[in-house]
Amino acid sequence: MLRIRRYLKPYLPMLLVSIVLLFAQANLDLTLPDYLSKIVNTGIQQSGVDSVVPTALRATTLDHLLLFLPDADQTIVRDAYTLVEPGSAAAGEHIEAYPLLADEAIYVLNDIDGATRDTLESPLSRALLVVTALNQAMADPEVAAQLGGGEFNLSQLPPGTDVYALLARMPADQRATLASGANERFASLGANMTAQLAIAAVRAEYEALNVDINGLQTSYILRTGGLMLLITLLSVVCTISVGYLSAQIAAGVGRDLRSDIFTKVESFSSAEFDKFPTASLITRSTNDITQLQMVTMFMVRLVFYAPIMGVGGIIRAVGKGSSMWWTIAVAVLVLIGLIITLVSIALPKFKIVQKLIDRL
């Protein structure tokens, strides 16, 4: 192939476009499993709740959350939500999504950017876990005994006590100590379990707002599935485009080779014609060039694509978890070893076949 590289120079722009399309195709193909994972994890297991930042909260819930947030975080959370009262002009825009708004005031999340959402996730998830634990403690004495401690033991409070009213009268540092103790217990469960508990708390809040959870789940699955279809369509377009460009490059290289061979053969003397049989010249200009065309086409479509996919797989595996990269790396090395072994076995046999063809 190195000997015909000069025939590839006229098609270098098409080759570069093909490589760019192969990069795009590899990225699209590697993205599909992520969306499938989202459908399973978020769409099915989490009922379509994809963030620990609720899109709406009951006014009482937000008041409870603020009890366990420092002043700086309280300001951020208050600025991110807008109070909507029943019967107000703004209520008409949200009452279909949050039917509880007909009877009770709620806070609706403003149109925030990604950076603000990331800032809200940590304080809101911690506060949601503490509030959820307190709600469970008020309903179950055993949970109260596990959560309480020190000067504030929930299991020792009289039945019917408004815990949140009591907490509101407590010093802020004492509330912070209580929240810190609860968060330490949650942290011992691991990051994944903590995130799932926070999502469950958000889902419980949506249920309290009378949100259509089934509709939310279906909408998320359909939306994510639609993105998967779009990604698949783009991948197909890239595949077809690369196939077309590789065929154009291969056909052009084959045409130029045949033209040069024909020109060279025309310049042969009678002695040279006697040295090269007609059958051999026909084989050179037909079978051999056809094989070079096929090799050129598959080189563009597969030889360039394989390392792009391998490196991309390793990079994505590292992004998902630093302990996973070696699995993909070993698989890539094994595949490279298999390819080298197959080529080393097949190439000598291929040369024998070519010699036998020349004798025909």
C-alpha cells in the first residue's frame, strides 16, 4: 500500500473528510449505550426524575429545607425558586403540571443555567435527605431513635409534637449539628445510594404535588428514545457518507492505476512483451487492481475506524470510572493480537494464491 500512496494524494481532502466522519460515527456509536443506561436507570428505576433539584416544592417543604441550610445556601435556594399562590395569574401556567397548586402555595423553579443547577444540587440533596429522615422519624419511633441523639432525641418527644416548629426555635449551630450527624449516616451508605435516596425524596415531593409520575416517566423515556433514534440516524448518515467517499477514493485510485499501467504497457518493446505474458498483464490490470481497490475501501472504512473506536472506548471507560479503563484496554490489546495473528497466517497464503493466479 505504501507504493501506491502517491495515488491517494489527489483524494486527500476526501480522505480527511472520511476520517472526520469516522470520528463522528464512533462518538455517536459510543453515546448510544449512555442513553440506554439513562432509560433504564432514570426512566424506569427513577420514574423519569433526572435531577435532585426539584422543579417545584410545596411551600412547607421549602421552609423545612431551609432550616438545615446555612445562610449562603438559603439565599441561593430562595433566588432559584418563585412562590406561586393559588388563584394568582402565575398559577394558571403551572396548575396543570402541579394540581396541588389549586389548594396550596408552591415554589416553582426558575429558568436557571447549568452552573446554578450544579450549585443547588449539593445543598438541596443533603437537606432533602434530612427532611425525609425527619418525616420518617415522626411516623416511626424506631427511626426516631436511630436519628436522634444528644440533647435532641426525637424518640423522647411527646406524640404529636411539631418537630419543625421545635427546630425553628433551635439555634442554627444546633440544627447544623443535627443535619451533619444525619448526613454522616447517609454518607456511609455510599454516593450512589445517597443519590438514589435523594431522587426518591424528590419523587415523593412530586407525588405530594399530585404530579403525574407515569406521564413524567413516559415523557422521559420517549424523549430519550427519540434522541437515541436521532443519534442512530446521524450514525447511519455518517456510515453511508464514509462508504460513498471510500468507494470514490478506491475507484479513483483504481482508475489512475489502470491508466498508468495501460500507458506503461503501450511503451513496451517487443522483447518486453515476450517477457511479460498477455495473461499476466491482464491479471495486473484487472484482478490485482480490483484487490487494491477493495483494500483501499476497507482501509478507509475499517482500518481507520477501529483505532478511533478503541481509543474512544478507553476514554469513555475512564470517564465512567477510573477502575474500568484496563478492561477496555485489555480487550483492545487482545483484538490487536488476534488481528496480527490472522494477518501473519493469511498473508503468506495470499501470496501463494497470487503466484498461482500469475501462472494461469
